[in-house]
Amino acid sequence: MQRLYEFLRRHPMGVDSFWAVVLFGASSPWAAEAYTGTAPRLATVLIALLFGLAVALRRRAPDRMLLLVIALGVAQLVLNIDVNPSDFAMLVVIYTVAAQGTPRWASMLALIGGLFSAPIAQLRWPAENGSVAARIFFTAVLSVPFVLAWVLGDSMRTRRAYFDQLEERATRLEKEREAQAKVAVAAERARIARELHDVVAHNVSVMVVQADGAAYVLDAAPEQAKQALETISGTGRQALAEMRRLLGVLRTGDVRESGEYVPQPDVRQIEDLVEQVRLTGTAVDFKIEGTPRPLPSGLELTAYRIVQEALTNSRKHGGPDVVASVRLVYFDDGLGLLVEDDGRGATREMYEDGGADGHGHGLIGMRERVGMVGGTLDAGPRSGGGFRISALLPLKATP
């Protein structure tokens, strides 16, 4: 049954042609037997045939079929062909024109023509032995089908337009959801890239420095080499722990405070980070100004990562014997960070554009992190030499 319904929907003209044949078949006996006035029987049959044609082509050219049935109705009046079964095509065409709705003049003409059809027919072929009131009532009754045909057609047009609007809205919402999903995926990829860069770049750089130092003093100072290897081992374990935490967040969407995953780094761990950098041979001066207090976890993670990346850059680009300083300033409305060193600093392309060769992604990540919490970041060479990174992280993101 469903297949038959789908077939009929795909072939509307075939369905209309079938009903046109049925209508003509119902009109043919009347046309063959009736001889109304002076109208030739051939004209009666031809009008019935044209009414059937209007039904068959009603959806392909509704406005033209409306004009055709109006012309056939006028021909009936002129040739004195009485009301017959083929006139049912008028109702079908009126419904179709109202349902299509375009052009609008055709719909209005169909309504007006339907309203005048019954009165004109009563004037042309008045009922015998009937009072004036009876004729008026009979005319009103005959006008009802024409009005109903137009109202049903116009209601179908309104309903179809409503469903089209709903479908269009659903399609638009689906496209918006897809766009939002793409934005979310891009943001998540950027977040993953930042986390991986911060975890890998810092810990690997510490391990490389310690490994180079261990190899240099392996024969001359075995104890120092042993200490360096222990630092490498500890740093490697820390990197693995952070990688497990990151992968755990990606898999489950949350951060576990216990078990396999470690907590997110916060401001209190910056001192441990500074101590870790000092073990690599880089002198770091660390100071806290203001009254330390708990801050939002996202802001504390941002502060930790900025200091981590800044110290990593100092070791990578500052040269030998670089001295760095870290300042944390607690304000009433936020947290200030200042990381400086007296080394050679990074190239201008690296801290401004990220570098054509792919370097400088740490500074790009810092800007993204600061922007996510509504803060500001200033990074660049110091006037007296070295590099300076200054960040202000507000408690409430600025609009």
C-alpha cells in the first residue's frame, strides 16, 4: 500500500488524467442523451471533454485551466447547455488554484467565479414552480460547494506553506548545529594542541637539558650525573601523569581528583615548577605579592601554563647563564603575572606571527588561553635585553 501511495505521489498528472477519464465517462451518457435547446450534441460532448482536460492539466497550469473552465461555463450559458456532471471540474479547478496560491489574482478570480456560478446558473435555468425564497435558498445551497472548494484549497496552501517554513527552519537549525559542531571541534583541537604543547615542551626540554648535563659530567662527577638522571626520571613521570590526565579528560569529559588521573595544575604548583627549572641550572627569582587566595580553576590553570611556557622559552631562547624572574601579583579583581629574563630573547617573527617554520606556538597558545578568561597579554623583548611576558587575568571575563 505504501508503494502504491509513493507511486501516485510521484505521478500526479497520471492520477489527474485518471480522474479526468472518470469524469468524462460519467458525463458521456448525459451528453449522448441530452439535447438541450438548440445546442448540438457535438458541442455538448466537446465541452465535457474539455472539462476533463482541465482536470488532467490542473496542477501543471492551474491559472490557464481556470480561464478554460470560465470560458466553458460562458459557452454553456451561450449554448444553453444545462448543468451536468462535467461541471464538477469547476470545483476541482477552484480548489487547485486556491491550493497553489500563485498567481494570487487567479485565486481571487476562482473565489469570485465560484460565488457567482450558482446565481448565474439559477438566472439562466430557473427552477420551475418555486417561490423566490426557495430559489434564493437553493442558490445559496449550490454556492456552498464552490466556497468550500476554495476554502479547502486555501487552507491546504496555508498548511503547506507552514510545513515548508518548518522544514526550512529545521534545515537552517541543522546547518547551524553543524557549524557550531565544527567550531566546537576546532576549539577542542586547539585546546588539545595547547595542552599537549605545554605538557610535552616543558618536560621534554627539562629532560634534554638534564640529559646533556649528565652526559657532560658522567665521568668527572658521577654524583651530579646521578642527580641529573633522577631529575630526568621524575620529570618523565610527571609528564606521563599529565598526559594520562589529559587523555582521561578527553575520554570522559571530566577531571578525576583521585585514581589514575592527577588534578589540574594550579597557582600553588608554580613554586614547584620554578624549583624544577632551577634544577636544570637556570636561575629563577620567584616572588608573590598580595594575599594568596583560591581562584577559579580555569584561571589558575591558565596562570600555571603561562609561567610554564615562559620559563620553557627562557631556557630555549635565553642562551647560557640566563636568569629569569617570576612575579605573581594578587589584585582584588584578578591575578597579574610577570615573567622576565635577561637572555637573548626570541626573534620578532616568533613572538608576533608564530614563525613560518611552525615555532612560536607556545606564545600563540598563551594568547589563546588569556583570551579565553578575558585577560590581556603583552609579550616582547625588554628594553635592556631579554624577554618579558606580562599577563592580567581578571576574575570576571570582560565582555
